[in-house]
Amino acid sequence: MDIKLHYTEQGEGDPLILLHGNGEDGTYFVHQTSHFSKTRRVIAVDTRGHGKSPRGTAPFGIRQFAEDLRAFLDELQIEQADILGFSDGGNIALTFAILCPERVRRLILNGANLNPGGVKPSVQIPIVIGYHITSLFAGKSAKARNHAELLGLMVHDPDIGTEELKKVRAKTLVIVGTKDMIRESHTRQIYDHLPDARLVILPGDHFIANKNPDRFNRAVEAFLRE
């Protein structure tokens, strides 16, 4: 890996890796860190080019971020971990579980998608428009270039086929909000094609972990204790 990822660590016990969404950082999981660190070693990672992690020179995409995660776990000498990913973090977690199935004990996918078509048009269309506009200015402004790269993640990534989900060995919790920006039919498609999955739909939007943390944490806790 050409960079070192920034992370925060709290608590002791079995490792639980937290992966944030697009344009965010590990602080998104403030309610999960405080809750799960009572019984676990909770590690919140800033993805490449997010938060305090440098951009580096490698490609800026979900597959690269999954490779970054592999190198990160190697560096911390963590052979196997529970992984909770939100939004793009869920896409990274899922890609990692496909690439390195033996390294994931339990997988929690919150608002993940297999491809950009899984996002509701009311959300996806403005993202595509914004991406094309910022791309026009990317050559003149570092800020526009960075913004275009982040939007580009949601325009071009992820690209996961349903047949690839068979490679996931970990028991998986698929958890979303009733008003999530991911289509419910798409969420159910992920759930249906995973070998060993549970589906939980909680009241709220895409950001249930942050806005409805008590319900979210209880659902994740029950799953991890199964």
C-alpha cells in the first residue's frame, strides 16, 4: 500500500472494523464506537482520500479500497474481524469479503449496493449531473478534482455481480432504513444472493446508524451474538 490509513481504536476484545460512507470519515460511527467498545476492540478507519487518510497515487475505487483494507489488517496483524460497512463502506466491506472470505467473521452491510443502479433515481441523477459538472473544472481546481473523484465513486462504482456474492462465507446482516436511498428491491437482491444472510429494515433513512443508533446498535448486537 502506498499510504498509511488513519484510524481510531477503542476498547478490547474481538476486533470490529467500521467503514464509513462516501465523503465522510470514521467519526460517522460515534454512536457505534461508544457502544461496541464496551465489549470489543473497535477500529474506525478513514478510507483513502477521506478524513485524515492521504489520497496516495493508487486508483480511487472500491476495489482499491478493499485492497487497502487487506494491507491495513495485515499491518495490525488482524487475521479475522467482524466488519461493519455503511454505504460505500458497505461496498468496500462486501468487496473485501468476496476477495478475502476467510478474513471476515461476521459482515454487516448497512445501505450497500452492487452497482449504481441500486440507488434511487431521485438521488442518483443529481449525483451524475454533479459529477459531469465538477469534472469540467477538475483540471483547473484541486477542490473540483477531489469533489469529482468522490462523486465518480458513486457514478462508476461498485460493480459487483450477484454470482460473486456466493464467495462470501461470513454470516451477513443486511440492514437498511425504510426510506433508504438504496432501492428496497436492490437490498433484497443482495440478501437473496448471499449464502447466509439476515435482513433487517428499521424506521429511518440511509443514515440510521447515526440518526437511530439505539435500534441500529441493538440489531447489530443481536446479530453478532447469534
